[in-house]
Amino acid sequence: MDKIMPNAIGFTSRPASSGLNTLLRKVFQVLIERRIPFVVDAVLKPFLMMPYPIKFVDFKKLPDEVDVIVVLGGDGTLIHAIHNIPKIEKRFILGVNTGRIGFLSEITPHDLVPCIMRILNGEEVFIERVKLMRVNMSGRYYDAINDVVIMNKEHGRMISVGILVDDEPVYTTYADGVIVSTSTGSTAYSASAGGPIIDPRMSVFIVNFICPLMWSIRPLIVPGDVKLKVRVRARKGIVLVDGMEVSSFNNKIEVMPEYSEKSVKFIRFTKGSFYKRLYRRLNMWI
């Protein structure tokens, strides 16, 4: 367990988050009373009305002294913050789930003020370090927390996929697309495509297919330290990293995912909180 003494706290959110003004007013009041500096993402300026001055900054140029980031939203908001905030690996992230699922976020809006108080009071918390995936595409590199997806830009057309592990061919098939997921991303797109759920403490990759032509094709779990290659042929293909299109190609492409030395640090308040979050999410409609 660790103690965090923040130098400054940053807040970002989806602008349309319900009850944002009320929630943040309570949090800001605590920080003002405790004389803790804080800044707010400039995209929220038109949506916040506070009785005291607020410092708004461009989070793409976030100062280094802001070492704790509070992200209000669903997993999409959290992933967007991870991709857009500089030096994210040197900051601590507290995810507040205001979305529908939220596997990455631990606390609810109701918990935010008490959890901030626990941090400011010097109480110990758990730090979950999540390694990012480094996606190599012919010398171009992209970081992902969840997955890389390759598919055809033309809907209704399949792609040809070849999977190699340590230069040994494993699969050659046709499918609507292929997903390479991290352990953390196993609860995202891969799970919706029928993939297994993996404990995020395990350093593995899940290779999963979107509607493969061959019924015998099954998701493949490989160790995170293998040499993994994904070779795809498509007339008009696209590559998405964490749901964002980063590249398009004609004819063929080779993608080599590997685990990066870079990691993201999430603030957790309970040990083993992944299984608590998993149980809550999987049973939310029962």
C-alpha cells in the first residue's frame, strides 16, 4: 500500500456528465479549504458555473506538478485521457464511473468526496500499475491500454489473417476482423466478441477474431513476452488502437504488439478490486 500526497489535482470529464456542477462544487470546496491546488480541463469551461474562480488549462499541455488526475466518465473518457495527457505514466489516475459499464473505474460519484478526503488525510491506498501495449506497425509505434483491432473499411468484406507466435504459424483464416487485446482490455471489445476475461495482473495477449469464417477458430491466449505477429491482407483495411483509427492500408500490413515498459497508475481503495468491479458489472442487469 502507498500514501499519495498530491502537489496538485486535475479534473477532466465528459462535458455532458449529469450532475457535474454539483459534484465538482463539493470537491472543489474541500480542496480550497485544504489549500490544495487544482486545475480543470479547459473543455469543461462552458459547462461549469462556480461561485469562485477556477483555473482552466489545456490538458494536452498539463503541467508536470499536476500529479493526480480525476477522470469522471466511463471507460471511453478514461482511455481518451490516457491517450491525450502528457507524461501520463508519471501521474496517478482516479477513475470515477459516471458511465454504464466502467471496468477501469473503481468509485462512483457518491464516493468521490470521501475518497479525496482519504487521500488528503494521508491514508494508504492501493496503486494498480497497468502496463500499456506497444503496437509496432512498420516502425510506427502506438500505445494502447485495451487493444488493437484490424478490419476492413468496406463493411461486409472479410480480411485474411495470419497469426505467428515466435515466427511459428498458428492461424490462417478469414474473418471480419482481428483483435489483439491486453489483459486489461479483455473486458472490452474482445469480451464482446466472445473472448475470455483475464485477470489484469497476468501479462498475456488475447488474439481474438470477429466472426471468423472457420467455426473451429477459437481465441488464443499467449504469454506477453512472445514475438507476436499479425499479418493481414485487405483491399481497404484500417487499424484501430483503443477504438481510434490510427492507420489505413491497401493490400497488406504486419502488426507486432508487445508490452511496453510504460505503465499507467490507477488509485484503488480496496485490494482485489478487479473482481468486485467484475462482479458488479456482470450482474448489473440481473
